Amino acid sequence: MKDLVAEDFTPDPLNLLESNRNLGYSIEEAVSDLIDNSIAAESKNISFHLSWNNGKPFFALLDDGIGMSNNDGDLVRSFRLGSQNPLEERDPSDLGRFGFGMKTASLSQSRSFIVASKKTESELISRSLDLDFISSLGSGWKLKKVNETQLCGYEKSIIEKGHGTVIIWDNWDRAPKKYEDFANLVSGISNYLSVCFHRFI
């Protein structure tokens, strides 16, 4: 009997990430998943912001949680699909389970999203998962470094508090195309969140 050979089956990053865009998230569910992470990060204040931006809308979710740094690899690890093992024992306050929430939720709405974060006594660091950037490279799982101007000023609040995280959907291609529909999002999201997180509000 011939020896069995282990064969690599690493998925193509673009194919996998594009597939994850179509798992059926509504925007309300996507925002809810991001808030789960903020609560797990011990945030006391969480806010979401929508801007029409002259027809090039963006979304941001800001919290004052413990934040992430790259000294221990927290930030880069947060971008990995399956960043948590569901079999491991979790803190009772941790609402996540599989380590897909931030990535899948954000990609369900936007082709590119930025995470900027800071732990106490660490510098603010930011990275972007950008599908068009990954496509341009031809292969590999690569994050993109972010210019400060892309953070839309939200980093100032984090730096002022000393810790926290902001997630920005900066290529929000699945946002409503009409301003009237976009303007109605705030009330729709707020109503959904008030039901999901009534015990935290």
C-alpha cells in the first residue's frame, strides 16, 4: 500500500472572500454583529455613523472598548476568518463564537473595510481588508496599510479616550442608491438594535 500524501487545499482568498459576501446578511444584522464584538471588548459607549458623502456613502462604528494593538498581533488576527476556535472555553460575556463576525458582516455590505484600534499605552494602528487590493496582487492574504485621512477623524476620539476601535466601510457598494432610502437606514437600524440589545441599552 502506497503512503498517503497530504495535499494542500488552501482556498483562493478572493474566491472565499467574495463568497462570504453573499451569506444573506441584512445591514441590521451586520451592524449587530459588529456591536457583539464591541460588547465583548468591554465597551461602555458604542455609536454608529452613516454619511451620504455626496453619493459615496460610508458607515462607521465607534466604541471605547479595550482595543487592539499589533504588539501581540491582535489587530491582524482579528481579520482572519475563523479567528476563534468554537470548541475553546469562552468568557460568558463573549457573544462571538466562530471568529467570522466582523469580516463576514462588513464584507456583506462593503468591498473594503478599515479597522483602526488602540489599547491603553499603545499607539493607534489601522489596517484595511480591501477585495480590489487583494485582486490586484494576484494571490495571497494581504491587508493594506491605511492613510490617516481615510479614518475620517474618528481616530481623534479613540486617541482622546486612550483606547477603542472604529470600523469603517469605505467602499460601501451595497448601500442604498437613493438618498431617501439611505436616510431611512438610521431609524431601521436603531429599531432593530433596540430589540437585539435591549438588556444593554
